[in-house]
Amino acid sequence: MDACFTQKRHKSQPDAPKTHPDTHFIPDELSAQMEEYVERVRGDQTSKRAKKATCEEVEDEDDHYAHPNLHVSEANLDQFGALLLVEELFQHLPEDVQVGLLYDIVCQLARSALKWGFLERYFPRLAFAVAVFHAFGHVWPCQLVFHPRYREGFGFTNGEGCERFWHSISHLIAHLRISGSHHRLYVLDAQIKHADEASLFKLAEWNHRRSLHSKAKRVEAEDELEDCDYAVSWLRKQWKAQVASQTKPVARESLDAADRSNTDDTLLLASDLKKARAALAKAQTELKRKEGALGVDGRNKLNNKTQAKFLELRVSALALKKRLRDLLRAHKFEREALERNSRRQQGSDRNLRDHTLDAIKRRRPKIVKLNRQYNETCDKIAAEIKSKRAPRRAIPPPKIDPKILFQLDIADTVWQDIGLEDPEEEEKEVPPWLGDESVRKGIRAMLVVDRANEEDRILEKERRSLRIWFAEEWSILELAIQHADSQAAAYFLHRRRRRLLALCTTWRKYLPNAEYANEIAWGPSDGEVARYMAQRATAARGRDDFEAFMGEPEKEAEEEEEDEVDFGWLDTLNTEEVDSDSDHSDVED
């Protein structure tokens, strides 16, 4: 799913209605029904702010081209357009098809679906992921959950098939700006139909290139796994620990955060006892109960925590530091991904790198500001200790130098909570997934191997599906030709047969014949394919195949013309070899 350029519609002066027979657009009536349903379920809690016009489309598991389906005039907050697109997609799919949905802001869509029950009946068949090109606009925990390279089942999918389709129709922008709404939709439908027919001839080649790409990625990742010398099972545990650590809710700064444990609840109740005389009896009962629950050690700690302001500052500094640490970790992993791809500077890879770099730079001021707040809190803690308003053995936490903030070495102050926790809690080891570079490389290699395994399974299913589809098309066409009741019908069926022969000769170059030779036959015999290839290679004048088929006399001075689709624009898109950050694959289980 993606968003395209906006087009305004003038309702007061519409053009004459004109609908394509194979339209990809959802009627306005269904759009209104979905909008009413979403608002009813949510209780109309969404704000009625000014809304932008956007164009969204569904990208199903084929991902070979995008289907622009709906002209939505709602803000992203409403999301009824995206929900309608997904709902309409499932209405046209078999019940056993698994769908991977890639969307720029899929985290918001998934949260809304879980919160309000939208698309609930499709959850077992639906997997959410963010498009690779837009992934680095999300914070790191969101990437860990929704990035297709980290999610199971997506292979090397990147979700940028929509971007390629938008590029292929970009030449229509100027024309469609001055077109009526009905004419605009008709032209887009015609362009989609053209792209569909043209890309059909490239499917086998695309599958072959993706197989080679997956093989190359696998070989490289397996070499890295062998070099890191860690068991895959242990690396998988480290990966799960990393995800669990980096996706847990972050601590928030709060002045009363120290009042949340049993010990600190006692201090809160003692303070409330002075302020709320009316609740004296209840507060004393609760105070005695919690003091009894503390035990001897707990009461000793309680006596050392009588300095409420110092405790508040310490807890506040700890929350700030944990938040800063999480942001720096995310920054570090994003930078590593950027540096690994810095050598690939071609095509969309360069655009992806620039986009990622901009997203990282936008988050740096927030980290700097958080570090400044932490250092200011450390100064206040040091002042409390100097004025003897802190426990006897309290030590001031060290400040973080902003000049080396983003270096993030393993021995940096940011990893240690000196002076912010109890002594027995301060001695913590840095986890291997964070402190050991070889472990991080091993985890990345393990994930690449996992995605390569998924990609190979997906591509194998696609090759099988292509063979089955072609065999069925050929057998049905042969039967239809035998029962043709007119010369006109036989003519068009015969031209369809020639087109399938052309498709067969193209696909056979890239689909291994031995893989399904005993199970699924192509349909055309080797002799038919050889004769067709010879005809295509020979520039001859004379009778065309239909005349030979019908026994018509030869037409002189008339050259055979073939009704073939011009897909030169697709050649430009597909001839260039690209890597995993610019290509895409299907998502099927």
C-alpha cells in the first residue's frame, strides 16, 4: 500500500461518465459505507480537522505492480481508505492465501486494527510490515517489529513495487492535471492494464534474477556466520533478547516516579498523611501494612531514603538516562545499516541512503536535548549531596560529554548507572548483542539466511504457479479453438495462441524445465516452439499463421503484423540488476 500524487476533483463540473471494463477503482458508494462504519465503531472520536486529498492503493502479495483503487479524501488518522483497500483485496482472494501488507505507516494501521477490531477475521492470514524505503522514518523499536528484513515470511520483499508503478505513469501527471475525474480514472485503468500485460513476459526473468540475488545473499551471509563462530541457536536467543530489550516500554521522567515501589509508596503515604488529615486512619493502616511487608532490610533502606527531593532527582535522572540509552542504541543500529549500504550508490539505493540519513539527522536534536536535561539533573543531584541532603554514601552520577555522545563505545558512561541505583543493582553486564560486534554481525547474517530461505520457498512456489497457469491456459485455448463456431472467433483464438507461444519461448529461457518436467507439461510441443522461434527470427513475407490455419489464399504485398504490446518502459525498469533494498518479492506462506 502506498500514496501517490494528489489530484483535486471539482464536483461542480464533472466530465461525462466513462468506466473502464476492468476498472481497479472502488466505487464511491463503498467508500462512503466504510467511512460510516469506521466512524461508528470508533464512536466518532476522530478529530474533524482539515483533510488532505491522497491517493492510496492496495499492493497484494503479487507485488509486481500496484493497484490504485481509491481516491481518498481523508486524513491518515481516519484510515478508512486503507481499511477499505485491504477489505476489498481479501474479497478477491481465495480463503487460503496469506497476504503480506507493506505500508508506509503500517504501525498506525496495525494498532488501529488491533484496538478497534478492524480486519479481525483476516488476522490469521495477514502480516503487517513497513515498506523498506520508509522504514528509517520510524523509530528503531518500530523497525524491529515491522521491518520486512526482521519479520518472518517476507523474504527479501521491500514493498517498493508501488514506487515503480508510480514512476511508470509519471509521464501522465501533466495530462491528468487538466483531465476530468472520469477520464483520469479511465486513463489510469488503461495504463494498469498495459503494465499488467507487459510485465507478464518479464515474470520468469524476474523470478530468475531474484533467485540469483537470494543465492548471492545466502553465500555471503553463510560466510559471515562461519566467521563469527557462534551457534545459530545461541544467536537466535540473542536476537530475541535484543528485540525484547529494545521494544519494551521506555521509562518516563516523572517527579513522583520514586513513589511507585513499596518503599516509595510508604513515603508517599507518609507525605499524604500530613496533607490529608481526613484520611489519617486509612493512611496509617496502609503505612503499617507496607512497613510490615518491607521486612528488616526494607526498613533499613527506608530509613536511608528520607531525602525525598534527592530520591526524585535520582529516579528522574535514571529515567532520562535509560531513555537516552535507548535512543542512542537505535541511532547506532540505524547508522550501522546506513554504513553497510554506503558502497551501493546506484538508483534507488542512493535515494534510500539519502532518505535514511535525513531521518537520522532529524532525530539527533532530540538526543542532544535529552543529554542536556540529564546533565542538568546530575548537577542538581551533586548539589543535594554537597548540601548533605542525601544519604551518607550517595555519589553524584557522572555527566555525559556531548562531544563523544554519538561515539557509543562500550566503556562509555551512558551504559553505566553509577550513582543512580542501589549498589547491588549497579553491577550489570553489557549483553552480548550490544557489546560484542561479532555477535551483532552473526545476528545480521542469521537474519539474512532466514530471509533467503523464505525467498527461495516463495520463488519456488511462483515458478510452479507459472507452469500450472500456462498449462491450464494452453489446454483451455486448444479446446476453444477446436470448438470455434466462426472464423472471427477462430482468428482471435489463433492470435491468442501465438501470444501464448511467444510467452512460452520467453519463460522457458528462465524456468528450469527439469524442475517440473514429469509433473507439469508446458503444453506446446518442442516442435511448435522451435517453429515459432524460427518464424520470429526470419523476416519473411507471405502467408501468416492464420491464413495457413484457415486455408486462405496468400495475400501479396501485405506483411504480417503482430498485435504485440510495447513494453519498452518495462525493459528499462527490469534490465538493471538491483539488490535487496530496491527489489521486491511475493509474500506467501
